[in-house]
Amino acid sequence: MFTKVLIANRGEIALRILRACRMLGIGAVVAYSEADREGLAAQLADEAICIGPADAKHSYLSAPAVISAAVVTGCDAIHPGYGFLSEDDGFADVVRAHDLAFIGPSAEVLERFASKEATRRLLAAHGLMTIPGSTMLRDEAHALEEAERIGYPVLIKPSAGGGGKGMRLVRTARELDSAFKVSRSEAKAGFGDDSLYLEKYLDDNRHVEIQVAVDRFGNAIHLGDRDCSVQRRHQKLIEETPSPALTDAARRDLAERALKAVASAGYENLGTLEFLVDGKGEAYFIEINCRIQVEHPITELCTGIDLVALQIKIAAGEPLGIAQADVVSRGHAIEFRILAEDPAKDFRPQAGMVGAYLTPGGPGVRMDSHLYPGYEIPSYYDSLLGKLCVWAPDRALAIARGDAALRELLVDGVTTNIELHRAILANQVFIDGKVTTSLLDRVGSAPFVAAGNR
Amino acid sequence: MPAREKIGNQSQAEPEGALRVQRDHEAIARLADDLLPALIAKLASSGLGEIEVHQGGWKARLRMPAPTGESRRGAGRALDTTSGLGHIGRGIAGRSRSEERDPRPCPEEEAPCDPNPTVARSPAVGVYHPRGDLAVGMRVRAGDRIGYVNVLGVNQDVVSPVDGIIGSSLAEAGEAVEYAQELVRIELPERSAEADGGRPGRAPAGVVGQA
């Protein structure tokens, strides 16, 4: 096992990793940018080190800064969290070259799964159904040609990265031309890689993902599914497990097929396979995330397995220590992403100082957040303030606990999406478990909030 | 100033250029007499950090000087009880929390944000090595290399931010340092001259470091 881990991330996930390290009895150093000097993870850490200015390019995305910080503080591993350098195979390779461990898949595994387009082909060869799509696009003319072949509407998708950045829904050839340029520049700016491909867009689909864990000895388990269909502009807002879109038989079948495909394709460490499920219940593989996911706590709530600790153990070369039969998912869990965004103003990100801050409690309530009263929310990073998660024996009670917890949650001084969450919970489409990924974008947040206020 | 000299040279060769220069000078005078005092008053009363005004083809931007010490500390007071934790920059360099810089980042993020420009800071995370001949009392110019920080085998220069005199060292040779960590105090010549009883140039080491 490692003796000391450098946490190369910020916000709630830095805090989550710090807690996992403490639980495992491992030392931890929090690497922070100048903008995060007063961040909770840096404040609570036994050791913290400033790695650069607020601009992530020169701090959280700077491989030399992160690795140098690990070297000078005597760490033997780096946990990249999610985003930033977490899926960068080049970074993982350099980390290893400095005799440090990268907590995540090896550089070779990351490289194998780096291109989303190539991963679709790889996992299709291992038995997963994929959505019709293109090869990597050379230019606009090639994009037009491929879109005609696949048939509109299509999604333009960056081959690297995630979080909906650079993704564009295109319904006509005319839209494609301008959207292609925007996606390309967003992908370049966001991920340093402007490779794009097309995917057939399925209206009214569900987003369902399967959590897997594979160690270097070939032991592999899945930890069930998560439904992330409540999205806005391809960004997840609410996640729940198990997915209301699948029957138990379909759920088991999808998880087993996903695990078999990814293990036989040579995957290692924690990973998430994302699928779109259409109205007929067919699941199409779309991409794999080779890192810890934002929404991992709901899986932890239902299985009782600490995924961050498991990830660290796998990276340290330890066997999983649990078999598939040991993984029992109980009850229902929901996660609400609490964002500093104003739903009434087109979800504009908000910055400012947190005034009063009160977290909810009660049975089955968990809050992962880096907020505290007096915390100045920096404007340099994403708007995630925390994740409110609830667990209950069944979905109806989980919704009730979610609403009660959202009522109690107080984040003063900055506009958040707490009320939107409550409105969605009260909406009959959500209660019926029938939300699709495009619903919120199609109708906007106003009808939800208005209905919630009635 | 080079830019003005260039305009002056052009004006001798081109009558149109001379007219343009005259118009520019008039515009600058208007800005200085009318607009700037109003902007300064506005900035001072607004609490804003920066204000920018566009008028005709001219643009004026005013930025508040970075205050130092306690006045710039804001966020995070609620957690001040955590002082003394083993933060590398705090622990190793021995900075107390009252000496810490404002958590708010500077608008210019390429260089370390610096409320106290008379301290040379680390440009990166790494291992600090002062220049071999660095000594207290030595005169330096802004931009002079006074050491380097080794980042994974690549040396990044530590430079003096101002013209001045080398004061006390705040980090040891071979010490692990974080980004923007204070490394060497630089005493301003006039201040050190006062401290030295009016003698310009060299100042006693014990006094230089106390500013």
C-alpha cells in the first residue's frame, strides 16, 4: 500500500479522496492552486502545497507542477480525481517514469481507451451494441458525408474529454457546418485534442451506466447501474441507482455483458461504461470513463463499498478482495448535484461568498461538499458546490428523503439550483421514472420550477 | 518613453502625423484633467478592484493597488483555527497565517500574485537554489536572476521583482518550495539608505530584512 498520496484535484472530490486516504491510514498531500488556497481540502489536509496560479493550465493541468509537488513532498502516488489529468495517458506515463503510482488505469490502458471512437469499435468487437456513428472526422466535408450516411439528427462528439464539452446536436446539414467549427474549438480548448466524430442521436433515450472494478490479476466485478437521465445540455443533474428504466433481468444482463466486454478488452481499475437505452429497452454503448465518477456516492450508498478506497487498493497492486457474490445492492439512492448556477438566468454560473451554510441530516443522508460559511467560490472552475445524496429502502422513500433534505439544505450568498431539484422531484415524469436525457433541454427549467411553486 | 519618441520622429516626417500627435496629446490632457480624477473618485468609492472606460479611440483602465497584510485577507476567516497545519509553504518557510497573501488570485495569472513586491517568490513547485554569489546587501535590478527552482530537472529562474538590495533569505538552499513561496526579501534602496543612516548602497543585514 502507498505511504503518501498527492491529491491533484480540488473541491469536493479532493476532500473525498482525503477522507479515503485517512480511512486507509495513508498520508495525503493536497495540491491546490492559488484560487483554492482557502479551499476546505487544503485547510483540512495534514499537508498542502500550492502548485500554481488559478488558471488550471498552470496548476491542476500542469503535469510538471503536479509531479514535482509529489516528488518534493515525498509522495509515492498521485490521485488525479476526475477531470483535469485523470484520463491523460501521457500524464500517467510520466508519473510512472518518476517512480510514482498513478491512481487509475495504467498508461497503456488509458491509451487503449483514450479515443471514444476507437473504444466504441473495440467494445463492439467484444460484444456490446453501439450506436451508428462515424470514424474520426477529417474535416467539414467528411462530417457532412458521414452525417448523410448515418442520417440526421446526429451528435458531434469530441473523441477526448467528457462533461458534455464540445458536444453539439445537429438536425440539418446547414447546422452541421457551424456546429462543427464550434465543437472543434471547444474540444481543442477543453481537452487539447480537436478530434471529433459523429453519433446517431436517439430522441427520448435514457442514460444508464455500469460501474466496474477490475484488478491486475484479472478479478472483475460490476457494482450495478446508475441512471443519469436528468441532464441539462449533456451535463448530469440528478443520478439514481438502480435505474427505473430497466427491469431487474435487463439490469443484470446489461451489467454482466458490460463487465465481460471491458474485462476481455483488457481494462484495469475503476471504470464506468455509459449506455443510451432507447424506448424498447435496447442499450447502446457510448463511452467509458476511466476514472472515479462524480456520481460514485450513490453506488457506495447502495453497496456499502468505498469506491475511492477500492480504486487506491487496485492501483497499489492489491487484489479486489471481493467477489461478485459479495456485491449486494440494497435500496435506492439519488444524488443531486448542487451547482452555483441560476436556473432563471439560463443557468449562468455564479460566484461569490457563501454566507450561512447548513447541511441536512437524518437517516440515509450524505453531503459531499467543500463549502463552509465564508468560503469564496472561485470563478475559475466548474460550478459544482457539492453533492447531496440520499438513500432509502425504496425509490418512493428516497424521493421523499431527497425532498426533505433539499428543503433543509441552506447555501446563502450565492444562487443555486436547489429549488430546481425540488421541482424536478415533484414532477410526475420524474416520479414515474420516465425522464429522458433531452427533457430538460426541450421544456426548459421554468415549467418545472413553476409547477414546483404551485 | 520609446513609444513617444517614435511618434515624435514620425511627426517630423509627416504633417498628418504631427496633427495626429497633437490630437493625441489633447486627448491625453482631457483624460488627465477631466476623466481620470472622476474615475479615481469612482473607483475609490465603489469598492471595485478595476475600472475600464472607453472614450472615442481611447481606453483608460484603473486598477487599485494590491493592499497588503490583514486588509486583503477575507475568505476563510471561519477556518482560521487550522493555523499551524503542515502546509509546505507555511511550515517550511515558517510563514504564519497573518503573513499569508490574499487568497484571491491576481488578474494576471502568469506570475505569482504579489501584494508585497519587495519579496522574490518561487516561480514553481520544486527545490530552491540561490545564486552562488548571492549575499545580503548585494544590489540587484528588477529581473536579475537571484537563484532558481529545480522542477523535475528543469531550472526555473527566481528573479528580483524590483531594483533593490538583497535582504534576508526566507528559504534555505536545497529546500522544497511551493509556487509563489517567499524566498528572498528585497529592500528598496531609499528605505535601506534611511535604515543605513543615509548611506546609499549597502545596508546592514539585520536591518534590511526587517522591512
